[in-house]
Amino acid sequence: MTRAPVASREHPLLEVNALKKHFPIRGGLLGRTTGNVHAVDGVTFDIRRGETLSLVGESGCGKSTVGKAILRLFALTDGEVYLDGERIDNMPARTLRAMRKRVQVVFQDPFSSLNPRQKVRDILAEPLINFGMARGRRDLNAKVEALMDKVRLPRDAVDRFPHEFSGGQRQRICIARALAPGADLIICDEAVSALDVSVKAQIINLMVDLQDELGLALLFISHDLATVEHLTHRVAVMYLGKIVELADRRSLFAHSHHPYTRALLSAVPVPDPMAKRNRIILTGDVPSPINPPSGCRFHTRCPFVFDRCRTEEPLLRKMGEGHLSACHLDEVPGGQVLPNAA
């Protein structure tokens, strides 16, 4: 599947500037702060209307924390978040209602995301009632049925409970609930990772169709680059709380620059079992976010590390139109050409 490029807009729908989230570690009898978990440490990106930006990386890299920070599920340590030009990270709680209507979320586990005591009709009706989206019972029922149509579930299923559905059907209900208030942006936090391969493909196709129909923006958080390739317009690769590479889908999969990105791509399965692939095996474990390495945070596992990497943090620099990479190798004239992961 080839995603058409998104037309450039004067103002992005979502802007995230230098976002940081450090979680304090408390210990001792007095509960004093003994350190911090550097979950996210200076992340910047934007999302245009109708665009999918995928945030990828290994477990623990901070990608889900970014999504929760945008949703205002906790306060930021530093940074700014703008929705349609309006700053929302410091918005008072009493004024958050309008933002909640425009930014919705689909979590990884659809069963734990749904109230097991509510029928689907009530689950979908709740956001419609909360945001004043329906006028009377007849209008409410019509809107609930329309949501079932959008996610391709039978209308008569509204009187069933969540446990009566399969995992893929439950995720469709979660998507319908996210659509109910008329959201502009949906954050999908590992939304298909718990599903079987065939069901995963169906949900991805559904999300692409809904995006094309409704003009939705998606922040798709995943560790699965094979899934991301068929869904996204752009990809941001995270490692230990930082974005190390950001590019459009075609550029990243064909001409990635950062060694970490190339290692991830080298592990993606290919349809042809006879095809040759230069697999890049990373040694060692991911460092602790409590005490991240100095310099480049990837230097402890990078097969191309040199002295500068250990002392100086690389900054994201432009490698081409819309393609950014944070690696000192990109700044070395005539430097070493990394092996292609494809």
C-alpha cells in the first residue's frame, strides 16, 4: 500500500517542542527524591492534518510517554505542546474539555479499555452525551449506529457486551469510541500489536480508510516497523528518550542514515525467504534511563562508535528534504558508508 503525501499546511495540527518528562525516584523513610527516570528528553515533531506520523523504537524508549504527555495524563517536566496553534500543555484543567474532544486515544489492550459492565450502545453513547453531540434519544441511537457502520460492525451488535466480541472487534469498538466526539487527532498506542496478523491487517486498512474519509491525523506508536511501513506518511525513530531519525516513509525505508534505524530495519521480515539481508546485530542491553550515557546515547551499542560519540551529543541535522538524523558519522566528510539494511 502506498500512502499519498499529505499536502503542506501553513500550521501543523499538532506541534511538540523540546518535550521532556522525567519521573522522580523516591526512596528512604522520608520519600526523598534520589534520582530521575529520563523517559523523554527533548522530543520535537509536528503532525499535519490528515497525516500519520509513526513513533517507533524498542520497548522503554519513551514513545508511549510522549503520547500520554500530549493527552495531558501527567504534567510535563519541560517543553511545549500546541494543538492548532494553541498551547495545551499548560492549559488549566477547567479548559481541557475542548482539547479532550479533539484528541482521542486507542490503547493496546481493547478488553481493558472497555467497561465490561456496559453494552456497546452505552460505551459509544457516553462520549456523545458528555460532549453534547446528540439531541434526544433518537438522534443518539442514530449516531451510535453510524459509528458501528464506520468501523464495519453490525448494528445489532450494540446490545452485546465487550466479552462477546473477538479482540479485533473490540478494537473496532475502541476506534468507534475515539471517533464519537469528532476527533481531529487520534493517538494509537500500540493499537494493533496484540492482534493476530490477519486481524492486524484489517484494522490497519480500516484506519487508513477512516483517515482518508474523515481527514484524521494519527500519531501511531509502535515497535513494529513492518506494520508502520503500510500505514504511515512519516516515521520518527526514538532511542532512550530521544528522536534519532525522522523522515518520510519512503526516504527512511530506502535511505536510512542512523545506525540504530538501520539495525531495526535489518530485522524486519521480508516476503521472499531467499532474499539476502545484511542483518545488523546490536550487542549489549539498552542503558538505564535513570543514568543515560554521555554523548550519543546509542554509543554503548553502536558498531561504528568513535571517540566523539562518547563525549558529544549529536544533534538532528538535515540529510535531505524533510529527513533528519542525529549521528556524528553524517558530519564526517568522506566518512564511512554504513551497510544498507535492505
